[in-house]
Amino acid sequence: MSALDVRLQCTLRSAERRFDLDVAFEAHAHHCALMGPSGSGKSTVLMAIAGLVHAARGHVRIAGQTLLDTARGVDLPARKRRVGVVFQDYALFPHMTVERNLQFGVHRLGRRIDTGGMERVQALIRQFDLQALRSSLPRNLSGGQRQRVALARALATEPQLLLLDEPLSALDVPLRARLRRELAEMLGRVPVPTLLVTHDPQDAEALAREVIQLDNGRVVGQVFSPKVC
């Protein structure tokens, strides 16, 4: 990965708790992971990088491009950050076919669905082997198929960084192992750098070369693995 430089501070409050996030790290591998127990702040960091959570102080830089710098008054809105997000539940539009879900990604890029936009959609359908599913609704897809559609839709925006928020956490053990292998194979064919959130060391080992470890809103370790995904 071209350097991802993150420094974030914010406080989140609910009726039950107050959570203080204070993290700083640089990541350089093409596939990286944020790993830690539930409630450690992983997803908050991911959403702050995407511009979906407001950070009180800090910065986010991708390959030298500044997306956020509170000291300088820079805070690009999410739609301008060129960051693709695959959510934990995939967040596919239930009333849209596979093809229409991908077209939405092209719309987010600010393109019309003209010849160029349709070529982008068709290329992603071929890349992720979705030809037979283009007219299917999400409710009729398997877990692995939904994962492929969500990944393709995130890439339709032509992001400079792909964020994956616990994409395997809701699955049972046998399905999780199979989709982990499939996701590793797919990410190996994707040229976009990725940052994955997970609480599972097996996910981190299979899908990332660099692992940033979080606990209670702080970075507590960073490991570079020789394993190539």
C-alpha cells in the first residue's frame, strides 16, 4: 500500500458508555488489517477514514493526498474521498438487481450510466463472475455471491483505498473458512490497496500482510507478516 497515514482523536458517547479514540499509525503493505476485540474502535477508525464518522482532531492521508487535516481545516466529504467501503452486512440495496447495485456505484463516482459507465459495470460483472446473476435480487444470492457483489460495487467507484468492515464476522465457521479463501483470491486480483477490520487472527493472517492491533481505542502493536495474500 502507498502509505496510509492516520491520526484520529474523537469521543463517542451513548447512554451506556463514553469511548475515547486516540490512534496513530502508518500502513505500507498493499493489504493491511486493523485487528482487535469488539469495542476496541476498529470500525470507528474505518468509518472516520471514509468520512462517515467525524474526528475532532487528526488527519488522514493516502499516498500523500490529504483527506482530513483538522489543524488546516481540511475535511473532504465522504463522496469526494475516493474510498470504497464493504460493510459488515454488505449493505446491498434489496430492491435492486446485481447490475443495478453496480450501476449505483458508478453513479456515486459522478458518472452517468452512458456507454462508459455501462462498460465499467460490465467489466466488473465479468471480473467477479456475476454474469448469471446480473438480474438477481440480493435475497436470492448466497453469502459468497453477496460478498462478490458488494466488493464489485465498492470498486465501481474507482477508489484509491478499499475498506472492509468485518466482512466475514456474521458467518458460521465452515462458511467463514470458505469465504475467507474466496475473498483472499479476489483481493489478490484487485489492484486497489485494502484495509480490513477484523477481530479474528485467522482473517488477518489470510487477508493481510501488515496488522495494526487496537485495544480500547489505542494502537497497541503493529506486525508486518511475510505472508502474501
